[in-house]
Amino acid sequence: MEEFVYIDGKKYRRGYTTGSTATGASKAATYMLLTRSKIDSIKIDTPKGIELDLVVENANIEENFAECSIKKDGGDDIDATHTMDIFSKAEIVDKGCEEESVIICGGKGIGVVTKKGLSVGVGKPAINPIPLKMIRSEVEKVISEFEEGILPKSKGVRLTISAPKGEEVAKKTFNPRLGIVGGISILGTTGIVEPMSDEGWKKSLSIELQMKKEQGIDKVIFVPGNHGEQFISEHYSLNPHYIIRTSNFIGYMLKEAQRMGFKKIFMAGHIGKFIKLSAGIFNTHSKIADARNEILISNLALMKAPYSLLEEIDKCVTSEEAIDIINEANLSEVFDIICNKCKNRVLEYLNDDEDSIDVEVVIFSMDKTLLGKSSEVEKLAEVFR
């Protein structure tokens, strides 16, 4: 594997997914089961076309099974599963009614799916389709190396994937929100973790949205994060069942909601995030764009705010700092203006109109004070109670 990539002139180390980790452990455990010999490393192929050479740890061979672990390595894109040990236990079993020669099960620390809408059925271990395919493919390579005498056609290999710290680690992931209980998920579409990649994060957010759709819900409350969720609960007393976090990926999540057929979108965000949205910035991370002061100043200027006030706003380090200056000058109407501009930007972005998708926006301060709202907020809020 090319171990490093360069992003914005900086050097970052690649890693590999929980799917690759479980695949390597499963392939190594199967090899040890059939050869009765311990190994120190194992090579696997990934969907990205990159070969991995993984270090095998905790190798153990008993009379009826072999087991080992591989440590998850997220490279420089560290997440909650980084450095955790993922085990696989391999056993020879009768195929019975199973047509597959490789049977994959979830053990301790691997979550179980409890809600519809995921790519894994309810009641099954949270091992996604691509990792399942990877495990099966790599283990079948090992099986095919040996003559029938070692593994007769009537026999198969059962693999039990486990993660001893999985239940604890899962609390730091999206799993509790997705209805995955008891542990982590085995994930990964390419097998490789690309540093500074937002794709996995975005996909997790989209999965949660898809689950709401599967439950028959056609309306959603978008908040960037914890503060928005708390504001909705404390100020508006809306049903938290409708809340979905967007993080900074507001445009992406809006398009996903449109694609899935959601008809009503209530949006609540801190002024520091939504001031950007009012100017058509749909990824609100500061590395993408940060023109908060400029946007605020232009709106205040259109309200004929005095030049001295605009100068004060220009010196503010945060949008939060500007709130008191604006309120003291009796120009708080600007917050409603910003909310209505957010609403119009969203409808333009979706190439939609108010007849087919209802969108309303509120903004708040860090202390959860309502600052502004778009024109039909109260009417739309009723349908979320």
C-alpha cells in the first residue's frame, strides 16, 4: 500500500477499515486452523485494489478452533475504533443447509441491528455487505489451497468476529442513533481509510436519514450538532424522533433528504453556522469558507446601520460576539432577515419551491436564545410536536 497521501501540501498516513481488519483476522485464523501453524502476518486484497500486509496478534490454536486478532489502524484519520483489537475465531463445521463454505457470525462487541433502513437486516450482526464479501473471498482463497482431505465438501468454516472493547467503543460512534446495539459495526466500502476524508462521516449521516424514511417518516429536523438538538428540545419542545444531525454537510444532507422524498424540513442552527448558509455556503466548515463578518456586515449595511457599528462588527472574532452589539443598536431584525435568506438559499439549492418542500429556519445563540426565524416557522413547528 502507498502508505502516505498529500493533501493541501501536507503528508498524511493512510489506514484500513474495520472491514479489512476483520477480513485479515478471519483469513489468518482460517489458515492457522487448516495448517495448525501460527503465522505473524497475512496479506489481503481490498476493493480499492490495494494489497495490505497485516500483523497478526493473539494467535491461538486449539483442538477445535483457531483464533487471532488484528489491530485496526485508521492512519491519520483517527476515529473511535482506531487501535482496537478485532478478533476472528475459525471452526470447521458441517454445512448442513448452508450452501456457502464460509459462514460469518458476530460475537462479543459486534453490534446487532434493531431497526430497518440499514444495509443489514434486523436481528443480524452489524457487518456490512462489502466486508462480508471481503471476508468470504479471502477465506475461500485459503480453503482452495488445500486438498479435499483437509476440508471435505460437506464441511465449511464458521467465523465468529468479535471485538472485546466493542460495546464500550460503540458509545462514541453513530451506532446508538442508528439502532445498532451491543457493539461496533464492521464497515468499509474500499477497505482503505483515506486521511481527512469526509465520505464515511457523510454516509453515516445519510444512513440515519434513510432509516427515518424506512420508518415512514416524511419530515425531518436538521441541526448541525448537539447545540441544535438541545435548542430544539428546550425552546421548541419538538419531538426529538425527527432530529437528524448534518454536521457541516448541510448541502449534502439537503440533497439526500430531497432524493429520499422528505417533504418538510425544519432547520435550527447557531448563528455562526447559518450566517454562512444565508450566503449560499452549504458546507459550513471554516476550512471551506469563512465570511461570517462580511455577510453580517452586508446585511446590516442594507438596513442602513451606521458605519461605526459596521466597524465594530468587523473587529468581532466570533458571530456570538456580534450579537450584543446588534441587539444594543436595536438591529435584531437582521436575524430574521438572515433566516429568510437561509430559507430562500435552500429552496434555490434544491431547485424547488414552497409548494412541494416546506423549509423553515431558526437561528440561536450559544446560550440557546432564539435570535431569528423565517416567515412560517411557527406553522411548520406544529407538525413536529
